[in-house]
Amino acid sequence: CASTQHAPVGFGGTLPGLVNVTKNPMVLGTGKETKKRGESCSYSILGLINFGDASTSTAKSNGNISEITMVDGESLSILGIYAHYCTVVRGS
């Protein structure tokens, strides 16, 4: 069940189904499509064990990007047992 209205369990949301996959695109700057892509992720197990870094600055660094044109958010939750949230940055 995909939904853009709920965050995955473990990241402060509710679970609308067994598996929840969400993408939340946001446009910064020009919104122009570019080839460079950087990603940073945070993970949660049972909502009790949380680790990772889903910051925009880490995604920018991971993609060797100096100017951000787009930022997307992607999340996945499975039965509230496992969840992850990734920030995806595009730019030049």
C-alpha cells in the first residue's frame, strides 16, 4: 500500500498497510534535471534502534554536488519492524 500521507513507523508515523513506500519530491533552485545524484539514509528497527544520516548536506556531499537543483525524500516501512528514509539530492 503506497501513500504520501503517512511516514513509516519508526520515523514518527502510522502504518496504513503491511508495506508502505513513499516518495516526496520537492524542487529547490531551478528544478532542472541533472546527472549528478547523491543519497543519504536513516534506518529504524522496531522504532527502537535508529541509525544513519538522511541530511541534505550528507546527500550533497555523497553526490559531489555543489549546486542543488532538486531534493526528493523516499521512505519504506515493512510491518513497522524495519523502516528507512532516504534524502536524494540532484544537482551539478
